[in-house]
Amino acid sequence: MDTFKVLVVEDSPTMRQLIVFALKRIRGLQIAEANDGVGGLKKLSAEKFDLILTDINMPIMDGLKLVSLIRNDPQYKDVPVVVITTEGAQEDRDRALALGANEYITKPIQTAKIIDVVKRLLAVSG
Amino acid sequence: MSEGEQNKGAQQRAEEFLQVFKKGAEFTQDLLKENERLRYQVLKLEKALPAGETGEVARLKGRIGELESEKLEILSQIKTIEQENQDYDNRYNEIEAENNLLANLYISSYQLHSTLDLTEIIRIIQEILLNLVGVEQFSIMLLDETQKTLRPLVVEGADPQHVSSVQVGEGVIGAVAQSGERRLLGPEESADVFADPIAVIPLVVGTDVIGVLNLYRLLQQKVNFTNIDEELFNLLGTHAATAIFTAMLHMERDSRPIFYDSFFARMAEDLI
């Protein structure tokens, strides 16, 4: 069975724990966590990930900046990025997608949707 | 020709005629017999043929009946299996929803009781309300027992000037503090959310109301409260209250762990 490495970048421990809980329901995922964009970049430079989930509103470096940097990195330019955020306005969605995010999910947390999106982007069924 | 010769000729013709007649009669007799025989055969065949046909038809009809019956049974089994699949699908979705609810409750509870720091507890309450429920603006009011007044402890996402102290029993918020009964409205059902919040949740420790949680506004993508939200409100009403209460006790003790003193005091009492 294929294994995929997924990075969760989220400053809220509650939300991070819930996202990790959701992802653990998908077989074959290895999950790493980071508190903010800078922490996320450090993890991304240390090892290769197959998918990245990130919040937008975070201290130090926000999620949009992180998405932009990821897309400018040749190693990660094709890696799926999912934004999970409280920002529900259409312009926020458009901005994130224009920067290169593959999916935009709004809070409150939608566990089933997160699972579906990750499965689809990684093309896994389990 | 003489008369005798004439008689003899006539007699001979009569003989010949008689012979022909006899042969005709025999032939007729034979024909009648043959006719009789053939009619008998026909009757026999007529009797035999329909009987054969009926048997085959009956056999085929019986087989068709069996196959029809099998088909109905298979269709019935397919229907049963489809129904079972539907039931399993529904049950799976119910279990998934239950699983998500339990995860939300477990993680919220885990986070609320992970610290004795009041600021941290307020942050966790805010995280739960924002990330799990979808609340953008809220306040926490604590009860001042001596003045019978609810005073704002924290206002999140809204201008604090909109939120003022409330007497117990006064207005919607004061009534909830008095009764201990939660009050929920739809997001669009309040004309003045600061006087009449869309949700007022009593914070209860044991049987005592120690304050209220007022929700003023939801995230724009959040349409309405769900069953999971209501479960989370139940959890916040008790667990957040206990966490706040414990953190305040901890602060009153100058952050010295209470359990050491209590434990050793009890031990000393037992020894005396």
C-alpha cells in the first residue's frame, strides 16, 4: 500500500488535533504538524510531503504567504495544497486559489469534507 | 339364334353382372372397413396427440412457473440486499457523525482541562467557538455573587463597549443566569444581539450558575446551529465553567497547586 506524507499547518491546537483526527481515518497517511507558516516551511525543507493543509490566519507567517512560497518552490509546485479557514468571502477564496491552492474549505470544521478532499487529491480510496 | 342360346347368353350376362355386383359389394365392404379403421386411427391419434401436447405444455408451464418464482425470489433477495446496503450506508453515516461529534467533544474537553491558566482557557473557548461552531463574536460574563451582577470577563470579535454588566434576572441574559436554562435563537432572529444574543449559555458548576456565554454573531458561511453545536454548548456550559472556576481558584491561591495543601491537610487530620 502506498503511503503519503501530509503536513498540517495550523496555529490552533484544537483545530490541529481535529484535522489530524480526521486524517488518521485515511489509511496510509503519515501526518506532520506545524504551528505557523515558518514552522511549515521548515518541515517542508526537511522532508518531502505529498499534500499540505494550511490555515490562513496564523501568526508570524500566514497561510497565503505560505501557499505563495510553496508554489514558487520547484519541489512543491505540483503538490496539492488545501486551505482551511474561517474566511468565507468569495474574494478570499479567489485569492487563495489564484495563489495556487487546490481546495478551499471554510470553518467550522467539516471533517467529512476534509477526508473527501484529501482522498481525492491523493487518489486514495481507503 | 335359337331361344335356348338366347337364354344361355342372358344367364351368362346375369352371372357376370352378379359377379361384378359381388365384387362391388366386397369392395364397398372393404372401403367401409378401411374407413372404419382409419376413423378409429384418427380418433386414436386425436386422443393421443392432444394428451401429448397438454403434458408438454403443462411441463413447460410448470417450468415457467418455477423460473418466475425463482426470479421473484431473486428480485426479492436483491431488494432485501439493497435495503440492507441502504441501512448499512445510513448506519455508517450515523456512526461517522457520532464519531465526529465524539471527537469534537473529546478534543474540546481535553483542551479545556489541559491548563489552569485563565487566559489560555479563554483562548481555548474562543478556538472551540470559532473553529468548531463558527462563532465570530461572543462574550463571557461572570457572576458577581455579592452584587448579583453579571460582569463581562472577555469580549471577542466585537467592540467591548457594546457589552455591559447585567443584573441577574434582567433582560434575556439575566433571565438565563437566573434560570440556568440555555436560550438559542436563529442567527437572524435578534434585532439587538448585544441585549438579546443569538445564544445565551449558562456556565454551571454543579448546580450553581457562575456566569454566561453570550454568542452575538456567526461566521458568514455558518447558516444555523446544528445538533453538534448544541452538544458543544452543553459541554461548554459545564466544562468551560469548571475550567474557568478552577483557573480562578488557582489564581486566588497565587498559582500554588491546591491539591498539595489539601492532601497534606487531610493526611494531617487523619493522623491526629
